[in-house]
Amino acid sequence: MYNRRNKGGVTVINIRPSAAIRKNYNEISQLCKNTGEPVYLTKNGSGDLVVMDVESFAKRESALKLREMLLRSEEDRISGKPGRSIDEVTQMMYDAIREVADAKEG
């Protein structure tokens, strides 16, 4: 069992032997939920699996997708592809909000 906790925003690393998941499932599940960080499972001393709670996984996946979208947008901007002005984006947002509000009323 190995825990490394650094202060100042550095990720907590939780490492457990693979047998721990069978013996201490509830403890590992609670650790994942409490920390929001993955638990690394080892088999014969080598990395084997990573487990994490569903909510943290979903947040991580959303963040990765957003990052990919932002990266593509930045690549488009750098390559000179035309974009939209702030006024155009603002109008698009107002239109989308109005569309949702109208759909709820009707």
C-alpha cells in the first residue's frame, strides 16, 4: 500500500496491490469517491489496472473532450481559417437560449 500526498495542488497517487480490490472493495471505492483521484492497482509489483469512481471519470472525460475541441479551434485559428466575431457568437448564444425557452413553453 503506497500513498503519496503532496501539498500545493499536486495529484495524489494511490497505489494498491490487485488483491486489495477483492479484499477491500468498499475501502477502495470510498477512497476513489473521497479523493476524486484514480487508484492504481499492481499485480506482482507491476502496474496492472487503474480504477476510479464514475463521477470523476465522467468529469475527466468531459474535460478531455473540451480540451480537444479547444485545441482544434486553436489549430484552425493559427492556420487562418475564418472564425466568428464576438457579436456573432453572442447572437448565436441568445438564439440558442431563446430556442430552448420557447421549446419549454410550447
